[in-house]
Amino acid sequence: MLIVDAVLETYVDADFDVWPVADPPPGRLLALSGELSSREVGTAMAVLTDYNKGQRERRPRPPENSLEQVGRLLATECVIAPGGLRIRDTATGVTAVPGCCFGLENWRDWLDLMDGREPWLGHDPAPRAELAGAVARLWPDGDRPEGLPIKLPLAQLPGHLGSVQDRFVGFLGAVEAWATSHTPSIAAAVVAKLDGDLAVSAPLDRGQG
């Protein structure tokens, strides 16, 4: 069985105290869904706002409050997020995690496989999807292809991505509830910004299975 999740790479400064956050998840990869606790959403928002802090200043000053911290997302041209899709094969125990520099905003690039193209999935590690007929073989680290690859039937890919999208939309709902509590004046704008820049709820071109 394959389990596909949209995951955010988490890192939160030990001194972060703008709002409550959760302890780091296993492997520091937080699977995004509407089932996250308020503290887990707080962790995601801490990562997103820090990752998209202003680039004009070499050392941006610390935000004074939640509104100023979250407002960073509205001020940035396009929100980017460390992470991507994590694929786990429960039958073999093999897991492929997102490579560095891929970015959660590029999660729809997996649809390239439906067009016969092999998407770039990041580096360090460097997951690599290799087309082999009706199956994509996913190597957790294509630079060091050891062990078994994950076999992903292309006919199943649209369904997996549809499930990812459903959970991603659920995460936006959790963000809306969280932001309504912490930054009510910009809650709707923040959700709309994340939805647009991370390409969450737009119709998913599911290709041809």
C-alpha cells in the first residue's frame, strides 16, 4: 500500500514565543491535513512565516506580535515552503522524502509523470522518479540508488494526488480556524494567499489514467 502525504519540513527556533507550537514531528516532517492540532498548525505557521520573511533586510528585525509575524506572508511576492510529497510503501517499508529545494509549492509537478516526463524532485537526498511503462519507479535517493524502489502505478497517481489535495484543503481550513483566533483581521487574506501561492484548491488536472 502506498501512502502519499504533503509534508512541511519543520524547524522552529527554541526561543520562538510569538504563539504556541508543538514539539517537532518524527523526521521533522509535518503531514498537512485538517486533523492537525492548534499547536501543530502553529508550528506550520511559524515555519511558513519565518521561511518567507523579508529579504530586503539582511537581518530583519523580530516581529512585535502575531499580526506582524503572519503579515509576512501577505507581504511576500509568492509564498514558498520547505517540503513536498512524502511517499511510503507499507509493503516494503521504503519511504521517499522530499529533496532540498523542491518546495511544497511545486507539489503538482508530480503530474508531469502523466505526460511522460520525469519531474525534478530536489537534492540531498535526491529522490528520482524513473518511468518504466505504466509504472514510475521512485528511488529515495537517485544519486545512490540502493535497495528497492517504490513502484507507483501511473493509473493510481491522479487518485493519490487527489487525496493529497483533499488533505491540503483540510489544512487550509485548520489555518483559517487558527488565524481567526490569532490574527482575525487578516485570517481570510492569509488563507487565500496560501491557497493561491501553494496551488492548493485549484482544479487538479488528473491526467489520463
